[in-house]
Amino acid sequence: MESEYLYQRLERWLVDGIEQQRWALGDRLPSIRTLCREQQLSRATVQHALQRLEAQGLVESRPKVGYFVALPPKSEAQPASRALISAPRLVTVSDVLQDIMRRSGAFDLLPGLHTGELSPGIMSLNRAIGRSLRRQRGEDYQYYDEPAGDLSLREQLALHNARRGWHPGPDQLCITSGCQHALFLALLACCDKGDVVAVESPGFYGVLQLLEQLGLRVVEVPTSILTGMDVDALEEVLKRWKIRACVLSPSFATPGGALMPDAAKLRILALADQYDLAVIEDDIYADTAHGATPDPLKALDTQSRVILCSSFSKSLSRDIRLGWISGARWHARILQLKLVTQLATSRYLQRGVAEFMSDGGFAAHLRRQRSLLRERRDCLLSALRKWPGEVRVSCPNGGLTVWVELAATVDAMAAYTEALANGIVITPGPLFSVTGQFTNCLRISYEHPWNAARLNALKSLPAILYPEG
């Protein structure tokens, strides 16, 4: 454990230096020899810390030169927007969000534009589900599935997560109707009405919807678009108020695709133990990683405090409505709540997906999808570089979206109606906060192909966002 502590300590020190701009984007980090001497560490320890940071996209190695703070293209300089810490409050979700969801526009500027094409992975999935339906025996259709879900799917999910450094048993997993359902069960299991929940800011508006419906109060924790939740700010929040749970996405968090370093994850777990906190991990974007899939926070959880929630909706298909939850010390309660809120999940659907995974179809799909998403991200970033004025954009190595910060004079909420009049659905920044922050920000998705119609819609947005200029 001592060597593990040492490389994690160095990793945290380097990340802090990058965030505090001790080294700016593009700067050369101290040499391995210098780090060994000044930090009194072995060469192997230093190299391991640097390689981990390189895997996270925070630094890049240049042969025979050294390690440099990763320098994205000009327009991808990291947005500077940061949330303010305000007292806990009840949530009121904007009607704009309801309108966006009604239009199916959360991940598409032109939600009515469909190509009609199916990927090889989805075609293979459909065949597996069809075979599962044909195999139904006798009167299977007259019986409910067990609350935890089909064993074959839970076994495949356990194997899938074991490749990421977390080794759950099938009995530690419960199948849900998507990640939103899993998050709902997690909050129900560990919170009572009126409790305070800490969330990322900017963060996932779906969590804010759940908090509103459950009558829970929220406190927003400033979150870096690069490295996720500010752990120092979280500690300040925990000192000031009694927090029952913290919801966060360590791997490629929406809206900007932040990836949390392991050093920050360990600090959060230590704070959770100190303040008797439930940590709800939204792991839905991890499988979209452009490179190696990051380990979940749950893999570091030794005190059974992390409730992991995920689904196939971002990595495979929203239409199958299958997710999963691992409830830690609240798992028995979650199984009971699953029975109450959903009763059962379709067995033929679960078995079809399990077969798709066991035959290697899911792994093959992820390989193709990750490459495709990276191409689409780069296409979006290239188009955004041509926008006039001051534009700062995140450059994530996973997820489905980028966070765009515009000039302070821009009011994205006011531009929403004008964009709709032009047939375009935008997702304004204030939807990712309960305090009306991020008015000059947008979330833009690169999930769909950048055909001529979508590129033209993107090109027309500056005139809508800057009506005076």
C-alpha cells in the first residue's frame, strides 16, 4: 500500500498544479529525474503517476523531450465557468427542460432528422433479442422476473465490470429500467424528504428532476470541466451543512466530459466516511471512453458507501431501457424499492442482451462506437473553431457532449426560443444548475452524424446567440 500511496500522492500534486495553473496548457512538467529528486520518489513511482495522467488525457508524452500538460486545439481551451456555493434549497426545474425532452432534443440539434440506418452492433443486438423471445418456454410469459433481475445478465455485467478493476458478484447487482430509475432507487434508499444532497455544478439535470420530485434539497458543488467535482469545495460544504448523499459522475460527467483523477476519488471516499455520507456514482458514460475505460469510484470503495448506477442507454441503445445498480450497504432496501416501483423487468429482453454480451457483440460494438464518437467529437470541435468571438470548449475523452462557454453578454436561455423558430433545439447552460448560473453556456452533443443539415444548424447558431453582433 505504501507504493500505491506514493504514486497517488504525486498524481494529486501534479493535478493540483495543473488546475492552479502552476503549469499552463502546453507547459513542460518537471523531468522524471527532477520529480524523483524533489519528491524523494523512485523512478518507477514517478513514471507510473505520469502514465496514469497520460491515460486520463491530462498530460502527453513527447519522446526524448518529456511530459507536457495536454494542449487541445485553440478553441478547446477549458471553460472557466465555476459554480458558486449557495445554501441548500429545493429544486424547481425549468419548463425549458420539459420542452427539450418533449422534442427529444437533449442530444440532437435537429431531433427530427433520422437517417434510418442501423449500426452493425444494433442489428446484432436485435437478432439476439429476437432469439431470446423465440426461446421462451411454456408459460414463462405468465411469470414475473425476480426483483434483482435475470441472473445471466447480472453475470455478464459482473464480468464486464471486472475488466475495469471492480469485481462485483451477481448478487451485488440489480437490474433497473435505465440509469434514471437506478438513481431514483438510490436516492429513495438513502434519503428522506427534506434531506440535503450535494451535486456537481454544472451537473446532470436528470438528477435535479429527481430531487425536485422527492422533495430533497440540493447544494451545488463547483465542478471543474476537466477533473470533476472540486473536493475542497465538497469538504467546505460538508463542514457547513448536514449532507445525506452526494451524486457525482467521475467518468466523463455531463455536460463537459470531466474525468476525475483517482487521488480525488480517494479523498471523496475519505470524506464520505468522515461525514457518514452516501456516494451515488452515475457511471453511465464510462463505456464511451475513447481510450481505456476508467475504473469506477466503486472499485475503490472499501466501506460499502458507493451506490453505483449505470445503463446501456449511452453506450448501446436508449430503447432497451435496461440499467443496473449496486447498492452497497443499502442494497437490500433497493431490492425492495425495485419491487415496489417496477415490480419486474422483461426476461426475454435481459436474456437477449446477456447473449449479446456473452457472444462478444457488446465489446465489438463499443470498439466501433468509441472510434465513431471520437471522429464526431473532432468534427464538432473543428466547426466550433470557426465561431466568431470568444469561445471556450471542453475537449473530453469520453461522454457524448462538450461544454461551450461564450462571451458573458450571451443569454442562452433567451436564445432558446429564437433557435426553435429556426428549427434548432439548443440546451442552455442554466439547465445544469438550480441557481441560474452558466447563462452564457451551452451543452452540445456529438452523438449523431455531422451531416450537412446538422453542420448548417451549428453554423447558424452564432447569429442567434449574438443577435446584436
